[in-house]
Amino acid sequence: MSETLLDVQGLTCPLPVLKANKALRSLPAGARLVVLATDPASVKDFRAYAAETGHALVGFSEDKGQFRFTLRKREDPAPKAEPDP
């Protein structure tokens, strides 16, 4: 399983989520993105981001002001079928 680390420590809202979103776009479906952040607001932001986008927040921890989020990229949605003429 592919796992990528994104260090956004020192950045404040909304940059950690924006950078994570950009990183996830370049990853294949099912890949994991581990994000290291220090902004306390990122806890709420990543939970909301996962709920809105369908990416899974599969892990979260905090140690001495460092937050670690593990996101799994959602499976690509099936292409929409075009209606028959």
C-alpha cells in the first residue's frame, strides 16, 4: 500500500487542508497520505474535509502539539453513463 508523508507543521488554517487536498489529487485511489500539522484548528478541519470529500480519515493522533492525520484516498467514482440518444 502506498503511503506519502506531508509535513505542514507551522502552517495555519486553511493551508494544511489545502496542501493535503493538492497532494491527494496526485495519488492513486486507496493510497494513504500522512499529514503532520501543528495548527490546533486542523483537527476540526481534517474531520470536515474527510466528511465532505469522501476520503477516509483512518488515523489521528496528537503528541506534544503535533497532530498526525492519516487519510486514505477514496476510490474514484465510476464514470457517469451517457444517456442513449
